[in-house]
Amino acid sequence: MTQKIRVGLLFGGKSAEHEVSLQSAKNVYEALDKTKYDVVLLGIDKSGHWHVNDASQYLLNADNPKLIALNAGQKSVALVAGDRQDQLIELNQHGRIDPVDVVFPILHGTYGEDGTVQGLLKLADIPFVGAGVLGSAVGMDKDVMKRLLRDAGIPIADFLVFNQRERNHINFADVVDRLGLPFFVKPANLGSSVGINKVKDESQFTAAIDDAFKYDTKILIEENINGREIECSVLGNDNPIASVPGEVLPHHDFYSYEAKYIDENGAGLVIPAELPDHLVKEVQSLAVQTFKVLCCEGMARVDLFLTKDEKLLINEINTIPGFTKISMYPKLWSVSGIPYVELIDRLIQLAIERHEREKKLETSFPL
């Protein structure tokens, strides 16, 4: 009998997207083939502490997106870099937990999707699903991401960037002169539409700025694009492939956090998107280009705008896209011919393949 692969499912996190991660982790756990994988549930609470959780009680209010919470009252653990055998140490009893073969980070936002956990896992010499340190970091920082795309000739919306020290010098009239009305204000390093506001007039401006700065020390102000919201999933390492495109039809003013994760009727999803063949190919090509330019691996969802004159613009990339029951990433692959269970298998294999490839690199220089 083939030995099972021991998968550490890493979820929760010290992030404003903590609850989204819990929803995603629930679905990934349920989709993992238990005849093929032993699953170790590693929940990170909002203070950043790691816990090993039992499958029967790792979540509280698991079926309520508004009240879902991590059950942190179980074993506290620490990850020890550089020691494969004793990589996970139980803090209370100072015992050892059997090592994992691969980690599936299903963390969204800061301290999970931004390269921090990826760097820790690389130091610990553990294969992990998804983008590496660089791809994760640039994918999370919308300012750096957009500059890299712009320099690569990939079309994006116009934007302005402000740091905390410039906060008192952000002028409404100057922003309108550059971007027009309405425009969006958002934290540079966050996702799931947390801290994003659509500004239609000056009365909404200060509150939007204040809200964005609650979550980051750097914010973006972006022009509003009147167009269809198109999303495309990407899968692979050296030779990534793109799914069929899908379309989001928000029933709110824009695709907000509530529309994505709380209100089941917050948005309509059209999969595949109703597009002519030439636009399908262009969406897929742009998605793969974006994935490569931003040094991504494993998985990502690329979000685009399609204007009335059939101009495509990249909005952003998500290197750990949502895996909730209404998330686009797995839905797009399902329609493209890769069902959820197989998708999880492929992502784990891509992680192991990358790790094996990197192990062959020299780490010392002969003198």
C-alpha cells in the first residue's frame, strides 16, 4: 500500500481576511482525499499563535460566514526551521508532532499571502502550495504589482499611491483631476475587498482614506473602469495554463466583502463568461502573462476589466485565491475539466515538484 502524503493545512492567520481563510480551509479539508492524504490542521489565531486542531472541532459556527471562528483551545505548536524531524513542536508538553510532507497555506491577506509564511516554510525546508516568497510579496502589494505590469506593457487602470506620511497632503481636487469620478480607495496590501471604498463625491473622501489606512500604511487610489468584471484561473509552475474565463455580476455597488462572502446573492457568476473566442484567448493569454511577469507559481486568479470597446485591463492577481463554496478559482477549473478534488491533487504535486527541483541547486561554492 502506498504511504499517505502528510499535508499540513495552514489557515486562519493574523489578517483582516481571517474568517475568509477559515471558510476556504473548511472546503479544502473536505475535498482532500483521505485515502491519499493524512491531514494535519494547523490553525493560526488572530494573535499569530499556531495550534494543531482536531478535525471534529477545529471550527466554531462552521456553517455561518458571519460567526465562523477558529477553535484555538487545542494544542499550541511552533514550527522549527532547519529540523525536518522535529519541525513541529508542541509548546505545552514539549512533545514532537510527526513532520508534514507538504503544507497547503490557505491564508488570505497579510502574514499569509504576502511572502512571510512562504519564507518561513522555505527556511523549514517544507514544500508548500502556491507562489514563493517573491511572487507572493509582489502579488500582495498592489502598488509594486501594478508597476511591474505597467513596465511589462500589460494594460492596467490608472492609479495613485500614498504613504502614511503623505496622508495630510492627499487632495481631493488633485485626485479628481487625475482620475475623474468616481474612484476607488483601497489598502495596498490586502484582499477580499477589505478596506475598499468607492468615492463618488468629496463628502465620502476623508472617510474612505481613513478606512484604507486602518489596514495598511500605504494606500492606492484607482480610477473607476466602466466594464465587465472577468476572472481567469491559472495553474502550473514553469508551464502554467489558464482556465475558461468567468464573469462576476455584482448585485451590490461593487464586488464588496459582503457580496463575496456573506450575501449568497451578492453576485452572480457566469461560467464560462459569454465572450467571443478571440476575447477568450486574449483573457487567457493576459492571465498567463500576468502570472509569469509577477513570478508566480502553483496557482493564482487573475482579475480583469473588459470595457465596451473590448479593451482588457488587469485589475489584480490573487496568489491564494478563495476556496469557499462560492469562490471562482475552483469553479472555473471545474468547468474547465479539472474537478475540485483533482485540482487539490495537482496543487500538492506542483508544490512537491518545485521543492524537488530546488533541492538540486547548489547551496555552497567550492573555494
